[in-house]
Amino acid sequence: MRHFILKRTSFFLVLLLVMGGLRAQGDVKDQVVSAIGSGNATALAKNMVANVDMTLPSASDYYSKAQAEQILRKFFDEHPPKGLSIVHEGTNRTGDSYYIGNLATAKGDFRVTFFLKKTGEAYQVKQLRIEAGRTDR
């Protein structure tokens, strides 16, 4: 009986840890979607790794958070967002989660792809792509 209780308790502890990790990842995903959809470059940069792989119509390279924030602010000023809808999500071979969505802006639609990587206890954006003329509608 004691062995059964120990197994059961262990199972629930593991389940809680897994669910907590999924919730944390979901929270970051929601924050990123909200930041992109509203054009909030500052909030988006807060969820990025120190050097993010970023591709936009006007720029493509690895950028520090501060550089990425400035480039995104300029993009959002030139293309005011109306909203971002996620159309696909999954996990790649290395365990990173990815999300693909359509960004509606005042000047047209863009395909958005971002990858979340677990760094320590947090999930952060390691790659962001905003591509013109490619949507999944």
C-alpha cells in the first residue's frame, strides 16, 4: 500500500511539473502574440534571447534585444498591426516550439514565424521571421 501511494504521489508531482512548464510556455506565446499583434516592440523584446535571429523585409541578422526592439519599432511604425492570428504550431527536432501566423497590418498581410526556446526556467523567442506576401489563409 505504501509503495502504491508513493508511486501515485510521484506521478502527480511529475504531472504538475509538466503542466506548469506547458503553462509557462503558453503564457510566453500569448505575450508574444499580443505584442506582435499590437505592435509593442518593447514587450516583444522582453521575451527574446540575448541575441535573436530576426528576419524582416528590411533586415535579416542576429540582433541584440535593444537592436531588435529598434528594428521592430520601425517596422511597426511603417506597418501598423491590426492583429496576429496563429494558424499552426508544433515542436521541432530540438524540442523548440514554433508558431506560424498571419499578421494583418494597415499596409498588407505578413507571415510570422517564431520559435520559443527554454532557457533556464523561462521560454524566450530565439528566432522571429516576418515575411511579406506569404500568408496561410
